[in-house]
Amino acid sequence: MMNQLKDFFSVWSILRQALYYFFFMLLIWGGSNKFGKKEFHEDYNDLEVMKSLRGFAAIGVILHHISQEQAFQSRKALTPFVNAGAFFVAIFFFCSGYGLLRSLDTKENYLKGFIKNRIVKSLMLPFYVNVILYAIYQYFLVRVKWPAAQWICNFSGLTMMNAYAWFPIVLAFLYLFFYLIFRFVKVRPIAFILMAAVIIVMGIGFCYNGHFAWWHGEKGWWMDWMHPNTIWWREQKVLWFSGEWWVNSSIAFLTGLIFANYEKAIVAWFRKLYALKFHILLLLTYLAYQLSEYGQAHFGYWTEFGDGLPGISTKMKTYFCQLPVFAILGLLVILFMLKYHVSNPVTRFFGDVSLHVYLMNLMALEITRFLMDKRKFPFTITKMGSKHNLLIFAIMAFALTILLGLVEKWLTDLLKKVLFKRRKKDAEQPASV
């Protein structure tokens, strides 16, 4: 009993609870409610409100990545964020799909220059700036000894220099197909079906591709831990679509498109008997979440290490079990914003830099982990994995993520000015992430 009380009142425990408190407070600070029976926000979809929503999700993703660190997992620290990453990313996808179709319907000639403005400038440019920064980091600080082929593939983007940089790749695919489909297909239901097919094909593609190049070499080579795996591109997180995180929440992009198309009708319908209809939607979301949990518990994605390896069909079962919850989540959030939404300086700031902090988060984690390792950094005051070092690690990783994200954004903006002539009337919107 005394040990439990001591642990509860420990420095780390108190600060951990403080973190949960301040994360929750971001949902209250700057909040605006319309809890009257017939009161609804008309600005629920305004740019600043949506920016704050993306910012809140960006903070959640950073905390999710920190919670994934082995030292945190072993001590069960930040456990609410361990499996929450895909839910935060689903919000990004929903906002992206919603923003694209809303812009298409409200801005004249929106698709003109779409490839340059929305894919090249907003996604590819920051991606390759990130590649260069990671190359400098890997070569000069980490001093990796990669073969020439690996440097070439990583620099080209064909393989992953930064394992966390998958999101702009997936988003670029979705943007490209959005452009092609909505430019040439004028019947919206057919366009939505085609977009759904693209997303499902991406998901099935991962199920075949797996988490690494299992299909290259003798059967089950990866099960032998002593196997001389000298081919660098066979490792995990190197090839595109090598992980369920590439595909499981992207269905929210389609939900964002559909909501934007039928927004007036959906909102009008929900305003009548809002409480009842919202709670029904909440119940459906809960049931969809339970289906997702069932799929992961009974089937799972990491079937390369199971009895029926590589388990492609098992991955598919898990994938389709997860689709409903990520399809509904964005709709639930934005309909809740009819009654309550938040906009404050912190969430707006992270909304502005969300893509950049996302891209630089892994480097911040690796550098901070490096500083906490006594074998590499002799001035570490406590051994790695201690409660004090976990706290130092979390604070430094979060702060360094912001700093590096700002550096990456500054370099990206600088290159935009150098490489592209910007006309005032065509001022580019921030990336929808």
C-alpha cells in the first residue's frame, strides 16, 4: 500500500498526470459551446477552427510517437497515447478530404495548377527538404555507413530515409487521384466510388506487401534471427506501404470528401433531434471501435511471424475490421463541433506547422534518445530508462520536434520563394495536414 502511494505521489507520476491534464485543457481553452436545444455553431468549419483541430491532432501524434519508445512501453508511461496514433491521423485525412472538395466547389478554376500548388509545393517540396535534412543528420551526426544504392534510393524517395515521412506520400497519392477523378468524372457518386476503390486498393496492397520484403529470398528467412540479412531494403519500414499505418486510417479522406459534398443536407438533418442522432452516431462509432479491436485481437497485422506466414488474408480481415471506425470518426468529430469547438494559440500554432513537426519528429526522438544514452553521451546524469530520464526525454523530444519543425518549415518556405513565382491572387493555402 505504501509503495502504491509512493508511486502515485512520485515526481514522474505527478508530472504525467499534469501532462494528461494540460492535453485535456487544450480541448477547453478557447472553447465555444452552443449547448442550447436549437443552438448551433455556424463557424464550425471555419479555417481557424479546422486549423486548431489539426493542431490538436498533431500534438496527439507527437505524444503517440513518444509513447511508442521502448522505455515508455516497459514502464507503461503515456499509455493512453500508445494506440491512438491512427485516430489522430484519421483527423488529418478527414480535414484534407473535406478541404479539397470544399475548395473545389467554392473556388473558381481550383484544379488549375492543382498539381503544382497542392502536390509539388505543399507535399513534395517539404518531403524532399526533410530528406535532405535527414541525410545531413545521418551522415554527419549518426555517421551511418550506407551503400551507394541506399543513399540513391533514399534521396530519390523510392525508399524511406525517414520512416515517419509516409504520410505526405500517401496524401500525395490521394491528391493525385482526387485531381484525376474529379477533373474527368462529373457524376459525384461515381467519383466517390472510384476514390473508395483507390483507397481500398492501397489497403490491399499493404496486405500483400507486408511490413518488409518477405517475398524476396527463401521462404521464412526472417524467422531465423541469425540469418545474414545483408540486403538493406528487406528491413522493416524501408519500402513504401510497409506498415498498416500507411493505409488503415486513409478511409477518413473519403469521408471528408463525402461530408463536404453533402454538408448542408447532413448538417440540416442532424440539427433536428440532434442529441438523439448524435448519440446514435456515437454508439455506432463505439461499435465500430469494438470491431476494430476484435480484428486486431483475433487476426492482426503482424502475420509474418505467425503460423500461416505471411498471412495476407489475415491482414485483410484486420484491415476491413478497422475501416468502419476510421470512416465514422471524422464525421463524429465535425458534427460534435456543431455544438462545441476549440480555437486557441497553441492548437492554431500546431495547425500551422503540423506537417513539418510531423516530418521532423523522428529525428527529434533519435537525437534525444542519443543524448540520453550514457554509452554515446557521457554527461547523462541518470541511466536510460529511469523515471527522471523518461521525463527529460519527453520534454526534450517535444521541444526539439517543434524547433526542428520550424527549421524545416523555414527552409521549405525559402525554397518556395526561390523556385516558384508567387502571385498575390494565387496565394497558396497551407497544406491540409
